[in-house]
Amino acid sequence: MLRYLPILTIFLLSNSLFAADPAYDLVIRNGKIVDGTGSPWFIGDLAIKGDKIVSVGRAIVGDAKREIDAKGLVVAPGFIDMHSHSDYLLLEDGKAQSKIRQGVTTDVLGEGDSAGPYKGALGDKRFVVKGETVKWSTLGGYLDLIDKSGVSINVATYVGIDNIWEGVMGKTHAKPTPEQFNQMKALLDEAMKDGAFGLSTMLMMPPGSLATTDDIVELAKVAAKHKGIYSSHIRTEGIGVLDAIKEAIAIGERAGLPVDIIHLKIADEKYWGKMNEIVKLIDDARSRGVNVQANVYPYTRGNNDLASIIPPWAHEGGTAKMLERLKSGDRDQIKKDIREGIPGWYNHYTAIGGDWKRMLVSGKGPYEGLTVDRIIDAKSKGKTPPPDALDILCEILIETGGSIPTVYAHHTEKDMTLAMSQPWCSIGSDGSAYAIDGALRRGNPHPRNFGTFPRVLGLYCRERKLLTLEEAVRKMTSLNAAKLGIMDRGLLRSGTFADVTIFDQAKVIDKSTYTDPFHYNEGIEYVIVNGQVVLEKGKHTGATPGKALRHGK
């Protein structure tokens, strides 16, 4: 009998050790699994070990360090925000409150300008992070800083044409020489090697508007060499929108890379109702093998700057030169161009019929939260004859240093929802990681910063039934991942990174408005990033497990 005791002891010890080491770190049970592919939901479990999903099924067997009962809730991949501007806010506060609380687990940055490179005429980028001034010159340097500083969401970025153009050309509007253009290609190539997911352009204003179609094709070929994509805020969303869409398609076709059109819209009342023509252009291009897609945000107002009303030529030399022109005899020509327009220039003023009521100041300052007509009325009060409204525009730009962030009511629900319903159209917020309190409660930001993804799920999926639940989730997850070539996120599959959003389908909705934006949404219950719970029962845990994602690495 005694000779069997060692064997019995080993057996008992081994069982004890096994019991102390559960198979999983986290199991989410009894949830409505919407896996991101667009396939029908099913009730099941999801198991996580470390930063990866290791099992998805109807009933997962095995113990876990922690379990979440998701009965009555939807379990989906973490949302990928295809168009974001959180570059520097994430360095101020990496908790990404307004993004995490929407269910976003990955932010895609860069629209025309990006967080690098900062070289040549631009000089190093300097920024204060947690009280310490840091500097970087490459896009890779920014991504390293994201990893070092600690963020709650993952970060991917394009390289912006503005950085490479102004790095070589400075603020001049001169045409680059062949040697200068080769310098731009070298900067772009370096950024792609650093992990950029592609080239981004903002072609409505300088410096992006200075690039010709041929220029962009040659630069896009550099991104194509690295299997990147071309993401573009097209040259105009107004009367020339059809030609601008054709240009984006031509760039992808000639350079041989995928295209994603940023926040597809028709932003000129003279062209409202023509979204079906845009859809046909994209469908025709796709039918001949051009991989062109788009994204939208679920609002009919866009955000830009009041300075965008000033014609492009007046911006040469930068903001200081523009302000000099507003104070000089150039003002008469500026006013004429605003009223009458310039061929090829998207003019926010004419796009909304010159209606100052459709412009809402969103930036911090003395006019925060006011429509521009109210500012003009206040400035005109008691003056005889009343001053020209465009003179008042010039004066308030001078007063505020040349920049006033502004929301424009310039496109329609019918056009927006037709775009959103297309199978190649995904969701991007065009927003940033703000907060409802602390240092990141600032200005009067567009509600898309707080409500984009819950608004799609609540208003356009549940209430208006424009999209099925499965299709809405696909547009927020795997569709965006596939555009970027990120094959290990955006799906609930064994082996993919454990980015997960759990929400109440019956309650999820946005709460932020244009005049009262600082409200988080309702219905997002849990958010998990790289296996760690960041949002728990609607409260931020303080965890910062996000990573800088580098294309090709």
C-alpha cells in the first residue's frame, strides 16, 4: 500500500496545478455572436488567452480566470474607425474616452497631414506628453511614442501628402522640380517602411490641392510598391464631385493600388440627389477591376474651418501671409472669389447657398457654439450702413488668428444613406478622442466625435432598418480591416487579436448633439483591447493595452 503513495501524491499535485491554471484568461458566455463577416448571428461563447481569441463556439468547455455573462448582449469585433484625427489627443490622454465608449478599438489616422514625417522645411515635431516636451522627425518616431506613452486603443496611420510636400517645398505654391519630387518620393518611401498603411491626400486646400493627378499617381506608385492603399479626401465634394470621384478612381487604376474615398458625400445643394451617379461610377470601376471603396459618417453636417472659405491663392505662404492679404487691398479680390467661386475650387460659402445660418462655430473661443449669422448680426448692430458680411468674415478671421473650426450643414440624409447602404462603403467618424471632462473637453466639437458608431447601430440599424445588424457590424469591422490589409483584427476568429465590443442592441444610441456635444452614448457595455478589458459596464478601467500597428510588420 505504501509503495503507491508517491504515485497518488503526484496525481493529486498534478490535478492541483492544473486547477490553478485555467485554460483561458477570459470567456464571454451566452452572447449574440456577430463575427464581423456579415454572417447571421448565433448564441455562443468566446474564449481569450493572452491577447488572442482562441475559441469561438456555441458552448466552450473549460475554466477561465474570468467570465463575462453576455446574455442579451451582442458580442462583436472591436470597431475600426477608418477615418480619425486623434493623432495628438492620444498623446495628451491615451485613454481615448470618446472612442472607447463608442466601441472603437482601432483608430486609423492621417488625412492629408499625418503625425510624420517632419523633415526638411517642416523641421522636427515637438509636443508635450505628460509634462515632458518630446520631438520626432519620422512617422516611425510617432508610432514608437504611441507605444511608449500608453494608449487604450490601437493606432494605424497613413502618411499624408501635406507632410511630404511641405517638407520639401515649404509654404510656397511653386511647382516642384524633378529633383524636389524625387525627394518627396524618398520621404514617402521612408514612411511606408516605418509602417504607414498608405498615402492620404486632402485635395480641397493647399498644399494637397497643388498636386496634379499625375503627381499623385507617381506618389501613389511608391505606396503601391509597399502594398499600401490610397485614401483621399477628394478635390471637391461640390459641383465638381463627379470629376473628383473619377480622379480618385484614375489614381488607383494608374498606380495599381486600392482606393478609399474619405467621407463620401455631395456637399453642394446644387448637386443634391446625384449620389446614384456616384454609386454608378464606383460600381463601374469595381466591375472592371479597380478596387475603389469609400467610408461615411452618419451625419449630414461636416466640419472644416471658416478659413476654408478663403480662396486657395490667398493661403500661399501660410496663415500669416493669408492674414496679411485679408488686411490689404487683396481683400476685394478675396471677396469676389468667395462670392463667384474659382473653377476647380470647392467653396463652402457657395456650396450652402451663402447661408450663414448653416455655419456653426465648433472651435474654442469667443464665438464657440454660435452660428455665423449671429456673429455677423452682433458685429453689424448699430452700424449705418451695415458692413458687408464678407468684411466681417475677414475681420473675425484676423481677430482669431486665421482659424475658426466650423460645422457646415451641406449634405442630405437621402444621399448619405444611399452611400452608407452600399456594400463597399464602411464607417469612419472623422472625429477625435475627446472627453466630456478634463483637458480634452474643449471647443464645441462635432457630435461624430462621440456618437458615430452607436448612431449607426441605434438609428440606422435598429430604428430605421437601413442596415441589418450583421451588415452594420461588418461595415465597422472586417470591411475596414480588409481595406487596410489587417487580417488579424476585425473578426471574431480563433487566432485573431482579442479586440471585442459588447453592446445592448436594444439600447445603443448616440446622445451627442451639435449644440450640446459633450455626452457619451448609451448601450456600449464592454470593450476589450488586445485581451484586456478597457470598458466595463460602461466605465473606463484605465487600462492602456493599445498598440501602434505598423503595415507590413
